Amino acid sequence: MAKALIFLADGMADLPLEQLGNKTPLEVVDTPAMDSIAAKGSSGTFLTLPEGLPTSSDVANMSVLGLYPEHNYPGRGAIEAVSQGIELAEDDVAWRCNLVTVSPEGIMADYSAGHIEDEVSKQLIADLQAEFASDKVSFYPGVSYRNLLVLHGAEFSPEVFYYKPDSSHGINIEDLPWTALNDSVEAEHTVDFLNDLFAETADFLAKHPLNAGKDSPASHIWPWSPGKRPDLKSFADRFQGKSAAVISAVDVIRGIAKCTDMDVIIVPGATGYIDTNYAGKAAAAIEAIKTHDFVYLHVEAIDECSHEGNLELKMQAIADFDSQIVAPVLEALKDEDIIFAVLPDHPVPIELRKHTRTPVPLAICGSGIACDEVKVFSENEAPKGKLGFLKGDELMKILLEL
């Protein structure tokens, strides 16, 4: 039986751009390694963001992994809490909590507070914890702007509508309110509590010396995607005992892995941005496939560049993904019986700077995979391939030969 490895390029898919001759960044950048997967195998598209769910990376990556978020989506905050080893009590509600920049005019200016440095973010979260922690509130540091807020007690509810900060650039925060999704006392109380905490922490952060003189200060917290303690079926139970490993720099992907008992491989220097340790991640994948049936190699950098609206950096990140991740792994494992797949988890069109539900391009090659007429990997060519339109666990069943 062949093993399988997915190269997951977060946020890589895009729309044609006039400045690129009506081509996408993926079509313009030279990507011989990804193209070789398409040329040697079959292409198609995959639905990663089903209707009715957030256009969020946790939903998209759960979909790619065949975990059906339509049935069991626990919320991003809860997933990342699992990644960090935070034990959620039955009545805890965990929120992803960005540090963001809101302009003096009240505009959401930067969902990442200028990709705040890790050590600065950790100090700010530690100081927020020292100032505001109680039997109702806890703050936990993550990586850069990606932190957590946990509300404790049955008085709180996850049934709150929120706006994703990375989809809200240029919008006045008055137009981005938290609202109750039902008429329960708990949901209404949670909204009121968040509004008070939002205002109080903003006053605190405005006076914090680590924000002094910054172009993109961490002026506010932004809680979103709440959830309670996850209860997901293991990967092995779902896929006939197959063993799996995940390599990623970010808590949301590590959390999905931990929720489903997949092995998480930590790579020193992996940052979730363009300065990540590409060589270390590639080496980790080459080693992991020796002892696992399936390896999920996730790279975040392209997504971050897309949210910034930085075309030059996005194209650099795509080139780096191809040359420093896909190419060396393919070369090292060329004589092994492995099925390789490459795809993004969702599009992030550079002009929109947010996720869209458009199905993503997919290419697969290896043992038992028929070759079709598609020779390059791109948004335009992939739909012409033999794989057609996949969804649910169809991709994983092909890769794991189930």
C-alpha cells in the first residue's frame, strides 16, 4: 500500500489580475515542482469551504482532511486551545483573540497589529492577563497576533456572531459588532461582556509602553470564532487505522491534529510567515513519512501575504513553497511508493484580502493515479483534469486508497 503526503499551500489560490496580464500569481510564478505533480498525475478541484460555515482556515483544513466540519465544527478558539494544551472546562468558551490595529478614526487597519513580534505579543498578553484575569476571564499567548481568550462559566455562550478581523480591513469597527445568535440570556450577556472587555482592554493597550511610537500598534483585542471543548473522532478511527502526522507553524492546524490524535511535529524556526524554516519543514516531512501512512505539510506564509494585499510577497512565497518545500521533498522521496497531492486550503484573492468559497485547484500523482492532459498546476488548468470536482472525504479516500 502506498503512503500519502499533502503539500498544503495556505491561501495560494487567487483571481486573474490585470497587472499580471489577467493571470493569477500561481500562473505567473515559475513552479516546476508543483507543475510536475500535475504533469505526472491528475488534476481537479476541491470544495473546502461549504456554505453555512465560516470562511476560515480551520473549516478549510478540516475539509481537506476529510473531517466534515459541516457536522462537527468546534470553533477556532477551541481548536487552538487544544493545540496549546489548555484544558477547557465544560462551561468554558474559548475565543481566538487577535491583537489588531484600529485607527484613531475607528477603522480596522491591520488584523495582525503589523505582524507583531512574538516576544512583544507575549508580553502584551501577559500584561492583559495580569490586569484583567479573573474567575471569568483568561488570556493565553499564541504565535504573534494569534492569541486566545477563554471565558469561564455557564453565564457565557458561544452563540455569538462575529466578524473575522482578516476579512474586515478598512471597515469601521462600529459596523463590526458582536451580536447574539439567539435570544438566550447567556448569548446577550456574552455580547455585553465582550463589549465591556473590548473597551477596557483598549484603554489599557493605548497606554502600554510597547505600543508607543508604533505604526501598527496592538491597539485592541479582537475575539472571534468561539467554541467549547471539541470532541472529534480520531483520524485512525475515521480512516481504517491509518497513522498520520502534521507539520505546521500555527496553532489552528496543530489543534486540528491534536483533536483527531494525529502526531504533531514541531519544527524550530517555523513562524507562519515568509521567514519560516522551509528547510526544516521539508526535512521533517521526509522523516515523518518513514513512520506514518500520511503526512500533512502545511505552510502558512502565502495566506499572510495575501491578507496583506502584498502581491510581490505573495509571489515570492509561492516560489519559495515550490522550490524549498515541494521540490526537495519530491526529490528525496522520488523512489518511494508515495501518492503526492498539492492544493491550497482556500483562495485569498490579493485584491479582496480575504477568503472566498471558490473551490481550489488540486493535483495528485503517484501509485495508481491516472495521468490526464493537464501539465501545469493552476486555478485555470486544474478544472480540466480527470479528478473532477471533489468534496467531503473523497480526496482522503483517494490518497489513502480506501
